[in-house]
Amino acid sequence: MRTSASVLHLDLDAFFASVEQRDKPSLRGKPVVVGGVGGRGVVATASYEARKYGVRSAMSTREARSRCPHAAFLTGRFHAYREASAIVMGLLRSVSPLVEPLSLDEAFVDLAAADLPDLELATCVAVAEDLRARVHEATGGLTASVGLGTSKFIAKVASDLDKPDGLTVVPPGTERDLLRPMLVTVIPGVGPATAERLRRAGIQTVADLELVDLEELVRLVGKAHGNGLFHLARAQDDRLVVAEREAKSVSVEGTYDTDLTDRKLMEGLLTRQAGEVAERLRKHGLSGRTVSIKVRLHDFTTLSRSSTLSSPTDSTATVARMARGLLADLDTSGGVRLLGVGVSGLADWIQEDLFGETTEEEVEPLPEVEVPSSRRRTWSPGMDVEHTTMGRGWVWGAGRGVVTVRFETAASASGPVRSYPDDDPELSAWRPADPDETAPAPPA
Ligand code: DCP
Ligand code: MG
């Protein structure tokens, strides 16, 4: 165990929503909900103004609308999130070579690998405060919350304690006092099912958990996890901050004797393969952010496509949905000989539930990924548009043949609203110069 609070965890506040408020001045200080806006959509995140009304990640958008009807409901703009993320990760890497991103908006930084005079508490705190200020500056106003501690576990717990825009330092030696009153769910890997199993055994807080000996714990939650739980309950965590993970992936493929032409069948096969991949991920306690498919055509040309989530998944439903979405963009009319599904960008720090017991129900509300399709011309609320004379703006709403746009950008003041026929040739979707939402993977 370290003796200095040199593990830093940084997590941006209400990330997607904050990026929307930055780029849409009229929404600053207002409730904003980002997620699926359709009938069965799910909230990806809500601004802190919307959280006051009880809107939460993974809640159905329907529920969110009833709790906070006056919020702006927007679909995601992943290009903007990726761009902000890259700026932040770049800043972190300027502090230390050891930066381990966990998702688009959070990362560990190992200050012990940074070029610092010492690792005294005051030194680490100064680095953290400076970093927070620089993130704010470099991203055009996003705020980050930071935790400092002697391990990944403690740093991550700490960054959550004073959100938004806060810094929490856990001085070496005070870790166990901090954890004791907390619910067991604070421990990475303790999801709803494990928490319930522990609760039935009368264990609700970390303090309760500390009283359970290893043997009993193994009996309760199994050998592999009992061990981890035993140590984490005592704040014993010596996992390293790792900059580059080994390129790992889990994939499944099948070859077919006859050329497949039925799309429904192909989708069914991909769904089944996604199930096998997700099962293997869960079995090994892994999750991954990048889902890819491999398709070999009748003429044996092989195509690969991939798409990346904002946070890792091990859910059959999510992997299957993404795989089917990727297939939708390919021309398979000539027939298909091979289909495969893979997940890469693997992490062993699963945000949902380390014990691989999350039900599909619980995993389903993961980030809704919009598989981009260049052929569609739909106006989703929040998307970037450009008008030949009015310039840049965003879709405020659309329906009944009309699209309403607010003309403003991060750099402008709150701007005017105009409506147009939804096929107005003067209006077009706006994309940054380097979009690449779905970069084709190198040929397999
Ligand atoms: N996200 C998502 N679906 C979820 C959870 C998160 O799409 N179920 C996305 C949206 C978030 C981003 O990931 O903006 C970062 O996730 P966080 O858990 O860090 O949540 P926020 O940054 O939104 O809020 P907080 O201030 O609590 O960190
Ligand atoms: Mg965050």
C-alpha cells in the first residue's frame, strides 16, 4: 500500500449535459437531459439543475419528462463529447505519463509517476487544484471533481464526495474511517444483487462487512469475489494505474456453407453471437467499450466495422444492439459467408457490477449509441445544424414537417429561434471536420 495520497481520480461533472450547456448558451443554468428522446429512451445524464427534480441516469426518459417537463431533452452529440474527453485526457497526460481512462469522462492519474518534488499531501493537493482549473479553462468551462487517495478505490470514492466541482482528499491512514459508515455498494463490484445477498446476511455498511471473516464472505458471495471484497472492505487495494492496457478482445464468429441473404437471419445470428461474447466477458469479469462485427461477403471480401461506447459493457442486449446497428450500414445483398462479433477495449474495472451478476434489465440503460447513418435526414433535438444565411445552431424541436432551430454556439450569446420546413434545402446537419464516429477497424 502507498503511504502518500498520490492516486488521483478525475471525473467530469454531468459530462454530456455540461457539454450541451457549454455549446448551447440558452441552456446554461437550466435543466438539461441527454439521452434517448424516443418513446423507449433512457436518460444518459442530467444536468445538476435537472437532478434537483429527481432526474437520474438510466431512468426512462418518460419518467424524466414527468419529473421535469420544462427540461431540454437532447440526443447525444458524441463528437463533442469525444473532443472534450481528448482535451481532458491530454491535460492529464501532461501531468503524469501514467493515466488510465475509465470512460470518456473519468481517469486515474498516478502522481507518483509525475515529475514532482515530493508526494506530500500539500503538493498533491496543489497539483489537483491546478488540474481542475486547467480542465475548466481548456474545455471552455467544463468542471471536474477530483479525489486524491492512496489507492484507486479510495481516489474514486473521494472524487464522488464533493460533486460537482469539488476536490476531496483522503489523507493516508484515514481510509477505513471514511469507508466504515458507507453502504457496501461503494465497493467496486458490489451491484444490486450482491448488496441484496449481503443485506440478507445483515451486512449493509462497510463497517458491517469488516466484521465478517474471509471464510464466511466466500460462503456468501463465492471464492473469487469474497477475497476481493474482504480486502476492499479494509481499503486494501494495490491495483496499479496502467496507461496502456494490453490489447485484449473477446470474439465469436461463424462461417456458413450457403450465402446468407436474409437480414433477419443475419441479425438473429449476430444477436446469438453477441450473447456468447457477453457471457464470456461476464465469466472473466471483463467489460469492453468497442463492439465490432466482421462480415465476409460472397466474394470473400471481408469487412470490419466497429463502434465505441462511452463506458464499458458486458451486456448481451447492448452488444447485440450495436452489432445489429453496424450490420445495418453494410450492403450484404450479394450474400454473406461469415459473421462475427467482438468486444475490445476491455477493462477489468467494471462500473456496473464486477461480479457479473447484473441482469440484462440493469445493463440495458447503458449509453444509447446512435449508430450514424448518412442516408437519413432526421432532425433530432440537440443536433448541430447549419443554415446558409443564419449560420450554426441546434435543433430545438421537430415534427409535423417543421424543424425549429436555435442559432447559437459556445462562443455566441443566447441566440434567436427560427422554424423551417423540415426539407428546407438551406438547412443541413453540421459535423466537425473530423467526425469518425464509427471508424472502420483494420481488416481482420
Ligand atoms: N452515461 C451514459 N449512461 C449511463 C451513465 C453515464 O450514457 N447510464 C454517460 C453520460 C455521462 C457520462 O457517461 O455524462 C459520464 O458518466 P458519469 O457517471 O460520470 O455521469 P456524469 O458525468 O453525467 O455525472 P456526474 O457529475 O455524477 O459525474
Ligand atoms: Mg462524470
